[in-house]
Amino acid sequence: MQKKYALFLKVLMHFHDAGILEEIILVGSWCMYFYKEYFSPEKYNPSIRTKDIDFLIPLPIRSKKKIDIVELLRKDGFIVTFSNSGYMRLEHPEIMIDFLVPERGKGIDKPYPLPHLGVNAQALRFLDFLVDNTIAIKSDDIIVRTPHPAAFGLHKLIISKRRKTEAKFLKEQKEAITVLKALIEKGESKKLKAVFSTMPIAWRKKILQTLKESENKEIMDILE
């Protein structure tokens, strides 16, 4: 486990040194590693078991930097693999790195090229919501952009219903509830409500239905 965390931080430091860390957003379960700083001094000790690390690239691309991420991480033992659909992934025995972009319009079912980074990305729905609700967290001598915990939790509740297995659905839901409850304990119920109110009505209905099914009345009472 410690090897996984150490390599994760090393990747972030590489991105920091290359000048691209401030231009990308860490999304997915690994955000919880940094939320312990956000929720401090409240007790919050997440255990992250997944090897998958996701980085979100906001659109449109404004960066003028050109970095070869594949070459940057090759020296640490990462290799490039491709899915059947052509999506790139940087793999290491400890962790795997994927790149994402927000899906626009009718969406695309092919890789989105990111030539300035030397990789491609998968376009997914709901990611603009995360782009619009980010914070910067300082930890381990670096500053990382992540979704605000409210956005993280609400987003997880939306996508949990789209998971193909019950195990993944329950994992997404558990992570969402854990973060949202920590946010409430921190005294940020109003922030949670404010972020929720910016979402389309259809999204809000899905979230409330998920909370109802999982009997999370505390969070429902704040959002309704």
C-alpha cells in the first residue's frame, strides 16, 4: 500500500515539475487522499484500494506547454497500453493512469487527442460539473486541483447508477456518502446545498432517488 501512495505522489511531483499539474484536475477516488487535508482537524482517514488514477483535462485546451507524459513516466516503470477502443492508459504494477475530458454535445465514442501531453483521453458525461467546482489543496509540498468535496460526492451519486456491477455501484455510493457526511460535520451544509442547486433538475432527481433508496435521510434533508 505504501508503495502505491509513494508512486502516486511521485507522479504528481513529475507533473508539478513539468508545469502541468496546475492545468489538470485529479478526479475519482484518489481525491480522497487530499480531502484529509481539507477536512482537518476532523477525523477523516480514507482507505483507497483502487489502482486507477484519473486526471481530467478541462476543455477547451488553453495550455501552451508541450509535455510528453509517456516519456516523463517511462523511467518509473510505466508502460502504455490501449483498450479495444484505442484509449491510452499508463500502467504500472502499483497504479494505472487514465485521462478524461468532458463530453460535449452528442458525445464521441473514440479517443480525444491531447497532443500537447502526448496522450489521448476518454470523453465522459457530467465532468463539466467537476470542472466548474474545483478547489486547490496543498499537501506533501504540492498543490493539487480536485473537485470540491460537495461536487465529488454529488457526482459519485450520479454515476453510481451507471456502474455495471453491484460491487462498483456500492463502492461509488459509499465513497460519496463518506465525503458528504464529512462535509456536513465540517459545517458546510450550506455549501453542499448551494452546489446541489446548480445542477440540472434531472440530475437532482437522480441523486435524491439514490439517497432515498440508501436511506440517507440526513443528506436528503439538507438537499431537499
